[in-house]
Amino acid sequence: MTGVTRHVPLRRCVGCGRQRPQAELVRLAAVPDEGIVVDRDQRRGGRGAYLCPDSKCVKRALARGSIPRALRTPGSGAAWAERILGAGT
Ligand SMILES: [Zn+2]
């Protein structure tokens, strides 16, 4: 170990607008035929949007329609939000 800080890719949460290391964020991707999916492994191609794994950010993004805007995909409901927040309630 050298103590040199390795470069960490930062991404902006579309909910709160804060920049955080990509690994701390949840990636959403617009996938043809599937719509907006939660890209847990961050391996999907295409346009992506990032959110803190925080219900406040998810709800804020949902209320603002930030995800469809960031992904440039129409409407498409809120199934992705339920997937982040945990299905059920
Ligand atoms: Zn956030």
C-alpha cells in the first residue's frame, strides 16, 4: 500500500444532486424492450442514471420525473423505484 488515493469515478445522484463514488450509487438503465431497469451490477449498456440507495432520493427522483428525463425515455411508470425500495409496501 502506498497511501495514494486511487481515482474513484464519481456520479451524480439524480435525486439529491450530490456526487458520490459510482459504487455507492444504484444505476438505472434504459433497456430496449424492458424499459427502465435497476442495473445492480452496473454492467448494462446504454444510457444510465444514478441514485443514492436512499428512499428519499428515489422518491424525489420519482416525483420530479428525473429518471425518464435523464434516460431520455418516455414515462414508463415506477417499477424501478419499487425495485430499489424493495417490493412489498
Ligand atoms: Zn441522492
